[in-house]
Amino acid sequence: MALRKILICDDEEGILNYLKKLFQAQGYAVETFTNGNDLLARIRGSEAQDSDLLLQDVRMPDVDGITVLKEAKQIWPGLPVIVMTAFGTIDAAVEAIKLGAYDYVTKPFPKEKILGMIRNVLEKEQLVQENLSLKSELEKPVRQENIVFRSKVFQDIYDMTLQVAASEANILILGESGTGKELIAGAVHYNSHRRERRFLSINCAALTETLLESQLFGHVKGAFTGATATQKGLLVEADGGTLFLDEIGDMSLPIQAKLLRVIQERDFIPVGSTKPLTVDIRFVAATNKNLENEVRQGRFREDLFYRLNVISIQLPPLRDRREDVQPLAEHFLKKSSLRMQKRVTGISPEALKLLNDYDWPGNIRELENVIERAVILARTDSLTPKELPLWKKEPERVEFPIEVPADAPMVSLENMERDHIARTLAGTGYHKSKSAEILGISRRTLDRKIAEYGIPIP
């Protein structure tokens, strides 16, 4: 890393020599000037700002320090300036602050004061530059620099993503919740010839059937109660681009039938209309369900499954790509530190071991939440185990012999799951959150299974 460079301008050579030795001893590169004209000639002759700080006297015999400050800030607007002033020229120092100087220091000054001031301004400027750089990274479309990984298994997946992105094939992304399915969908879009058009997404599990239909296909004014204006659907908005259908396994059969027509015929009819609209869309779908099993159970259309599953990409859970835990944690640390304006820059070895040893049932999304929480609680510039949740390892499983009575009825796994959920609900007094915790599933998953199995709730 290059040395931080400080420019010093003062007509007293004793001050110049003292400051030069002091700053060089601290590891800074120093360039000195005895008058303002030489300093301005140096700044004017540079094609770009090549220094990190200017320390200048506010009173000089050849040219006024305020004039030097004005021109220096005009040529190098990002250059921090500290002015040095004698006791009788405080008014000039205040004027310099109004014109953009970072701070002023009164002569004579102890070395601890000037060193602390220099260190503070350089650290602040470095943090500003880091924040600007990170903001630029975060605003980029989903490409490799936004998909963080180190493992060979995920490198192979990313290579495949780039390969299939160039095609027009529909893609089905499979994997547990929180494994980064939307990021991969975005990478498909931004590395395809459709990158200049829109990439839109919708969570099929988060909306009711009626609302999902309206959001996808749009509706005309008066199509239903409350439809006071015509609304374009996502199919129209994504024309020429890519539409990402997250949690497609939760889409109802009637909506599946309408979506199949769009994929096959490239046209559809908005809700309440009779006029078909033509669209050109690439579909990328994702689910954490086993769609082949859903097809066998009659909950997902086989023809739609094959239309979407032209190419499938299976994302591994985070526990199967542990090499990626550290780079992901460091990535989320930068994001959270920027958002919260906290200077937390590292993770202690002890905290990193905790992160690597955990199994991450919530995958990357859980890791991001844990790091965000840790940054909020952090009191130093490095995360420690104190800021991380205390996790208990699962107790070792004890195998018991299973004795099945000879006359016990044979039931399907589906019936067993339904009965087990019903018993758990009854045992908690139908407290859904407590039941979901006991069952080891989310509240939303529990609600879906209650509706799916038709379990009565008093």
C-alpha cells in the first residue's frame, strides 16, 4: 500500500523541518514548500490529485493563505486542508474553515495534537473513499463480483450459470431457502442478451391466488371489486427481459394453467379483458420443494414442470460449502458497516471459528442476519463471539429399536405428517408460533401445511 502523502507549506523553515521529521517518523511521505506560489505551481502542474492532505500556514509573505486555500480546493476539491495559525489570526482560520478547510491548529502546538489531528482526518477520508467504493459495488447488477464464493462446488455452479445464460432456455433453480436462488437468477439475466431490459421477480408464496393473478397478468378497470383503474401486470413490464418466479411450487393449479399458456403461446389475457397481449419473456423459476414429488401428488402440473425445467441448477446449502462462510461473512460485514455508518472492519479468529462450525439451517440469509446483528452490537472494530448468538449443537441422536405391532395400520408419510402436526397443535393449545418451533419449521410453512392438509383450528 502506498504511503499517505502530506504537503506542508510554511515560510518558517524551522517549522517545515520539524514537521517533516515528525511525519516521516510516523510513516508518511512529506513534500514541503516555503511559499504559496511554489505550492500552487505544484498543484497546478499535477494532472490529478496525488496527495492526501495539505497542511498550510494561513499567513505567508508572497500570497495570502486564504487565496492559496481557495485555488487548491478548486483544483483538488477532495483534498483535506488543515491551516496553521498564530494566536492573533484566529479570524483568518475561521474564514478558512468556511471556505472548506477541514480544521485549524494554533501555533505553537504539541506534537501529540498535530499527529492526532492528521491521523483523524486521514482515517476519515479513507473511510469516505471505502464507503464510496462499496456503494459503487452494491449498485452494480448481479455479476460475479456480487456473488461471493470461494468453494469449487459453487464455482462450478457459477460457470454453468454463465454458460446457460447465453441461451433462451427457461431455467429452474432448486435449493433450500436462503441459498441465493434470486442472485443466480439475476446472474442469468445480466449475462444474457436481455441484460439491457428489465429483470423482475415475484414471490409466489407471499401472495393470495387472486392477488398473484392480478400482479402477474394485470387487470382492466372494473375487472373486480376495487379495480378502479387498469393495471399492467409483471408479464407486460418484463416484456423483452426476464421474469423470476420465486417459490413457484406454491403457485395454485389455476394460475399454473394460465402461466403455461404464456410460456407456450407467448400471449395472455389480462384479468377482466378479452384482448390478448403478446410478450417475449425468459422465465427463471425457483423452489425449495421437490417438484417431481409435487407432480406425483397432483399439486403441480407436469407439463408446466417440463416447460420450466429445461435446465435445472441445484444450489447446495451453506453447510456443504463451508469455504464460502468467511468471504460471505466479510462481504455482509462491509454492507452492514456501511449501512449503519460503523467502522467495523474485521472478524476475530474466535468469532470466525463459531461461524465456520455452525450448520446454518437458514443458509446465507441467516448468515447475513447474524452479521447484521453483530455489527449493531459491536463496540470495537472487530466482531467477537460476544456479539454472535450462542448456538447449542444438536444433541447426539440415540437410536432406539422401533417395535411396530403386527396389527398396526400402514399409513403414508403424508398422513403421518398431518397427524403429527395436528397433535402438536392440540398439545400447544393451537399456539401456532410455539407449534412451529417444536416442529422445526417456519410459521409460514406451518400455515401452508394447515391449509394443505385441511387441519381444523378451533
